[in-house]
Amino acid sequence: MEITITEKEQKGKRPADSSLGFGTIFTDHMFNMDYSPEKGWYNPRIEPFENFSLSPATMMFHYGQAIFEGMKAYKTSDGSIQLFRPQENFKRFNKSARGMCIPELDEKFALDSLKTLLKIEKDWIPETPGTSLYIRPTIIATDPFLGVRASHSYRYFIILSPVGAYYAEGFNPVKIWISTEHVRAVRGGVGEYKAAVNYAASLYASEKAKKQGYAQVLWLDGVERKYIEEVGAMNIFFVINNELTTPELNGSILPGVTRNSVLHLGKKWGMNVSERKISVDEVIAAHTNGTLQEVFGAGTAAVISPVGEIRYGDKIMNIGNGKPGDIAVKFNNAITDIQYGRAEDTENWIEKVL
């Protein structure tokens, strides 16, 4: 398919890198493409960023049939622009599409069209280390119909946002809260898909956590409510008695690209790495006996996020004396050095744009 390009006449200007937050500023252009049963995916186009005009009966509003991805474009010291493992993101995007009864994309075309958009918006990519251009591919159901079924028509779009650090704390340890009353997902549901409904399901508990001074919720499994699953915006890792471990993928945990990268590097470095069930009782026992060495999150938005405090009921576990652990620092440096071109891409993870 040929991409139609309509450029904005009066283009905006990227704010100073020092003023960037996360997800509040958007670039001049976006990518759009439509789907119908008769045509399949059609009419790919890059056009000025603007509001959609949709019927109040649009199915996405009523039944939540929507999926998205998150990735970043990085600018290196020589001015090159590159992506980190985007093929994995589009592969996961299609897995989410299958799970939510949405037509899949041609992954090669999706990547090529993203590169085309990034070349047009290259001046929006910040240059300061730690900043990047956040990329949000999304598909929404667009049938104007009030009835519970899969939509017949869809809109695929990509918007871009120059961003700084995801957490205001930066790389300093964050505080997370284990919810004992609420669950985000259960096995056999849609928890393993990057679907809008998963994030909607997390909001109530997340707001309760923030009111108590915690950055995120650490979710337990939805059946026994004893096994740790993931944090709202990232997968979770523990270092217990020199073992780097993370909850195994069980159908209700998002298979994170950064998670996979951490596991790959840990094994390459000769660490004792495992994916297994981890109960909250095990974490408490490890904290009590002194074998809980580090806790950190892993995700596209924050990359590596050290955890300095976990609260479970009345139990508060402090980790690392308020400082990032050596292992979290090592993973963060290794991954970000590859992303920003400061280290050789020995894993073939980088996709060049310009």
C-alpha cells in the first residue's frame, strides 16, 4: 500500500528537553489507516494531528474494544534515530489483536509506516540523555452500533509524544503498594493483552495507592490472591538470595519487551535467572531474613525502575536504603546504552530509522 502524506502548514516547535514530562505534548502529524471487511486495511495516510469525529454510538466507547502499544524512538549522539526491538512490539500488538477479535496488521508494513512517520517528525525527537519520542500505536473499534459483538470496522493510528522521565522520581527508587482487595486480571481473561480494558480495571486501586503516597499498585493473582503478578505500568523483578526472578507468564501477565530483554541479558551475564511463581509470603520472608536484595520494575516507559518500598497491609518493606541497587543500575545502563547508541548492539535489538 502507498502511504498518502499531507503535511501541516504551520508546524509546532518542540519544547525544551528540560521541560518535558510524559504524554502531554504531541507532534504535528499522526498516522491513520482504516479497516472494513470488504477492503481489509486500507487508506494508509500521514496527516496533521487532529481530533477524530466519531458517532456517540461508536462501539469502542461502549464495549472497550481497543488495543495499543508503547515504544520509543531515540536520538544518538551522532544524530541518528533508532528504535529498540520494534518488531517485538508489533508481534505483541497482533497477539493483542487476536485476543480482542481485531484484524491483524502486516507487521512489516506497520514498521515501515512508523519509520516514515518518524522521518517526518524527526525534529520532535529530544536529544538529552533520558529523553525520547514516545510512540503510541492504537486500534479502536469504530462501528456505530449498540450491541455486544466484535466491530466490523476499525481505525489504526499512531501518535507521537516527546517525553522525559516517566516517574518524577527519575531513577530514584519508587514506592509500590500491594492491593489486597482488588485484582486487575485473571487467567483465561485478557490480562496478557495490551488492551485498554486492562488499564481501566487498574484505575480504582491505583488512585487509592497514590492517595497513600505510592507510585503504583503491585497486583496479586486473581484466584488465590497470594502470587505476585506485575505492577500497573511494568513487570516486576526480585533479587532474592542472588537469584534474579520474575513471575512466570501465566495468561494474565503482559509479556513485556523490556522484561524479555532483562531475562536475556541476565542469562548472558551468567546470573541465576528464573521465571516462576513468587508468593507475597516469600517476599516478606526474604525481607525478614535479609535475603531480599533488590526489587525493580521493567517496562518501555520507565525502562528500569528501582523499588525502595513495598507495602502489604500494615507491613512496610524497605529495600536498598533508599538507593538503586547495583543490579538494577547494571540493567538500566546496559539497555539504555544500547537504546541511545552508547554501546554496541550485540543482541541485534536496534532498528535504524535515520
